[in-house]
Amino acid sequence: MAEPLNQTQNFLKGIIKENPTFVMLLGMCPTLGVTSSAYNGLGMGVATAFVLLMSNVAVSLVKNVIPAKVRIPAFIIIIASFVTVVEMILEAFVPFLYEQLGIFIPLIVVNCIILGRAEAFASKNNLLSSAIDALGMGVGFTLALTVLGSVREILGSGSLFGLKFVSDNANTFILFILPPGAFIALAYLSVIFNKLTNKTL
Amino acid sequence: MDYVIILIAAVFVNNIVLSQFLGICPFLGVSNKVSTSVGMSGAVLFVMTIATTVTYLLHQYVLIPAGLDYLRTISFILVIAALVQMVEIILKKVSPSLYQALGVFLPLITTNCAVLGVAILALGLENGSLLKAVFFAISNSLGFALALIVFASIREHLELANLPKVMKGVPINLLVAGLLSLAFLGFTALV
């Protein structure tokens, strides 16, 4: 699929057909770990999408220079550099989010989506296709995290993006902002996703 | 006493998989048989302990004195990747039987975020020392082993269950993990 790649399809595949969270099950740690609110999910998604875009572009640019044998370590270094950049940007401009995401920011480096796209796509395709592929995957991942974060926040705290719509002493389904709720919410979301896309497992 | 608390907290209360969500990929990926999950746990115990020792020393004696703390992520991931390769080569020569048991799991561990996660978390321990960091790594890998082996035993039984088609595979595994995590929530008051 080198030359006549349809860029619209290339973009859309990351959102539905090859959705990193629901279909490929990549990057599950941040997916479950930071989605206790919609805001955190969105923040993590955008941070990951940024690293994904930058590293896909960089890998695509240097793919002919790097010897095949050392390509994986080289990719890891490229990814780790961009993660460090993101870490610094978040700490400087959105310290609240930096604190909320905590350990999961440096862990973007071991997010299999990023290394996976670098190896499977960017190292074989040109700059434009790689950038669009990264954007599609990034949007797909961000959407999944935001939806999961919203569901957990609505059920668990009775709010969405911090806006409360139940009274302060109302009983909410606290389980959903605790760790077990992450697994359970994602389990049912993937049932719904499978049903909607008619994917038979 | 400190050490007892670290052990109980890492294995039960803040279980690395079920409440901190580190190492979910191997947790979901290699848990379909008890025997493979035991092998994976062994490999994680091995690599996590060595990796934390090396990264702790690197951080304490190289990065901090040189004022290069911001290179933490890059240097740690490089050290871990190199270590995994080295452990693989050494095991192959020194102990072929152990290599037979753990070999296939070793390459997978580089991308296991539990290893990098524990290496970073170990830096933040109160009154940290090398011994404490290493003990922390061992405790966490025991916690990983417990979660993985229990989960694998449940999954072996699930194979025979008659499930609706949409629940098969990923959804039911996540649901079981959720229930396990709920059970571990009961340990919260222990520490």
C-alpha cells in the first residue's frame, strides 16, 4: 500500500476499523488508569496523540537512514525524546493535569500503540501518509479515552468535565471511579462497540 | 516494619495490576494458561528486580549529581531495553533450563509498563534506599504474579462457559478482571 493510498480511509481506519482501544487492545494501561474523569481521558488522549504524530513523522523521515537491525532501539529513543518534551510542556502549562496523570506520562513511552505504528506503518510509508495515520490513530485513541472517562465520570461522580448535575449529597455509583469500575466500564463499552460495528469475536 | 508494610501494600492493597493498572498488556495477553502465566511472572520478577536496582543507582549516582533528572524517562527505557537483551544472552549461556522456561517472555518485557513504572515509582519511596527500592520491586513483582496467576486460573475455567457471542473474548476477560479488582478493593483497610 505504498503509492495510491486513500488518505480519507487512512485517517478513518484509526477511528473505527482499527481503533487502538476497542479493536487492537493497545495501550490498555493508560486507558484504564487515567480515565476516572472525562478531562483526564481527553488530556491523556491528546498527549499520546501528540507523541504519536511527532514520532510517526520523525520515524518516517529517518526510516532510510537507520539500519534495520537497530531500528527498534532507535524508534524507542525517538519516542522517549518526544515523551520528555510532552512531560515538560504539561508540567509547565497544565500542572493540574500533570499531577492527575502522574506516572502515566512517562509511561507513554511504553504505550504499544506508538511503537506499533512506528514499526508497522511509519517505517514503510511516506511522510504524509504516516502523519495522517498517526492523526487517525490519535483521534481514535482520544475518542475512546474521552468516552470511557465520560461514562465513568457520569456514573461515578454525577458530573461531566467537572460540571456537576446532581446535588452534592446525592448517592452516585462510586464504584465507577474506583479501579474495578475501569475494567467493568470498558468491558461493557467494548460489547457495545462490537455490537455497533457487527464484529463477531 | 516499613518492609512489611511495603510488601502488604504492593501485593494486596495497591496491587500493581488490579489497582494501579500497570502491566495490563501481559495481564490480558499471556493469561490464557496457568503454566504460561507462571513463566511470565518469573521473568517479570527477574527483570523488574535487576532493572530497579540498576535504574535506582543510575538515578542516584549519575543523573542527580549531573543535574540531568529530565533525562530520566529516556535513560530508564534504554537501560531496561539493554538489560532485557543482556539477561536473555546471559541466561542462554549460563542456565539453558531457566532460559527454556523464561526465554519467550523476555522480549515482551521491554514493553511491559510495569517494569518502567516500578522503576520510576521506586524513586519516590519515603526514606528511600537501594535496599528499599529493591524490596519494593520484589514485592510488586509478587503482586503481579498473584494477580496474573489467579486471573489465568479463572480464565481456564471460562473456556468451558457458555457465553453470549458479544461477551466472548475481550469483554468477559475485562469483566472478570473488574471483579478480581473489586475483591482486591477489600484489602484497602489493611495498611
